[in-house]
Amino acid sequence: MAHQVETPTNTRRIVVISAVLGFLLTTIWSAQFVDTTIGGNVAGAMLGHDPKQPITGIAAGVFFAFASGLAGTFTGCNVAVFGAMAPMLGGEGGRWRRLMATLDPLKWLAAGMVAVSAAYGVVVSLVGTRMPQFNADRAPLGELTARNIQSMVVFGIIGVSLTYLGLAQLGLVRDPFARLPRARLVFLGALIGGFLIGRPWPLFRQLFRAAAESGNPLYGAFAFVLQSVGNILVMALLLLLLNVAGGRLRGWLAARALPITAGALILTGVFTIFYWDVRMLQFRGVIPWYPLAPWT
């Protein structure tokens, strides 16, 4: 499908609106509500018990990985999942052709995600007890823990990458994947897998500690892959449903694929940078103020 040509004025408008919306989202996002009220309750309903209970055994850990990953769909990390999957919007032809056209990019996205998730799971199972995320200690207000710094570095890289790819979609910077669309999807999948490396979400830390204490590389790899799969499952199913049976909405999105995908990448990139690198500093008392809604 040919890209819709954007005028310079429209391009600037897309960048500005997307960046402003990404920033504003950081000011109203309540981690307590999303992580605990939504994520914790979803995980608890799937598990049938308090998700904060210790993980006992590999089978329990595997189910916990998928349940917490699915619950993690609604956490701050996965605002970026939409940006990664938005490039698959649109498509032409009958329903079967559109289904196949959606499954193919999902396959390449999954390849990058699985590779990073599995590799990190192996590393955690071998050396995780000596990694920052294993330490649950909190630093005094005004200081950062090694775990905080790890999250800021990882999500900073992810945010910059998503923003750059959004700008590249609009032709404002060089696109390293201009002739390699499948490599772009693998890279986006790797970014989703990278969420696990920086994620401080309590339920993920619980899985992290269980994998680290197990010393079992196969368990670590499989559990981390399952959590990543859970993260994108809801978005993937919605995407498939939209492309196969979206009707007028699908047509509207297909006609605006370029601005929507570029805007989604910029919005989620800016959100990730400001939420994890700037708002984190305010949360830890390193900087005195950040514009926040009362309910956050």
C-alpha cells in the first residue's frame, strides 16, 4: 500500500500533537491505579489467589508469567506496545488476505521479542541474584537505586528509539529500515522484549526473583517469553479483529496509515522518555516538581 504523502505543515502538526499528547499522558498516568488496581486484580483473577504470594515451583511460575504478562498489558511500560504494533494497521483485499497480511508482520515482531526475552531469561537464571532488580531495598528520598538507574537507561533507549522511528516515518530523519521493513518489525519486537530488562513492576520483580533463584535457564527463558507474549496478546488480537472485520473503521485507518503510525511511535516514545526518565526523578525526589494530576 502506497504511503500517503504528507505536506511539511501536516508533518509538523503530527510531530507537535503527538509529542504534546505523549507528555500530557505522563501527567495524568496513575501507576498505582494501573499497576495495582487493574494489573494486580487481573493477575489475581487469573491466578485465583493474591498474585503477591510466593511462586512455588516451575509450573506455577510458568502460569504466573503468562498471567502477569497479560495483566501487564495495562501498565505504563506497554503504552509503547501500541506504538510498536500501529504500523500493522490497514491493509487491502478480502478478509483472508488481510488476516495473512496481519499475521506476517506479527511473526517478525514476535521474532525480535522472543529473542530478547529468552536471552534475558537465560541471563537472569544464571546471574540474576547479583543483578540490580533482585535487590528490593529502597534508597532514601533524593537518591536512586541501581534498579532505578537500570530502568531509566533501558526505557530511555526504548523511548528515543520509538521517537526516532516515528520521525523517520515522516521523512524528517534518515530511516535505517527504509529498505528493510521486516528488520524494522524485528527491531520493534526487540524493544518490546526490552521492557523486561527495565521493568520495575512489582509482579515482574516477583517473577524475576523466582527465575533468578531457580538457576534454570530453560525456565527463565520460557517464563520471560510467556510474559512478553502476554504483554502483546490483547493488542495483537484487537489488531487482527480490526484488520479482518473493522469495516469502515479499518478503511479509515488504512487511508491514514502513515500519520497514525508515525504519530503513535512519537507519542509513545515521548511518553516513555518523560515517564521513565523525568517523572522518575521527581518520584524519587531528585527534582522538586513535575506537573501531575491530583489522582496520580
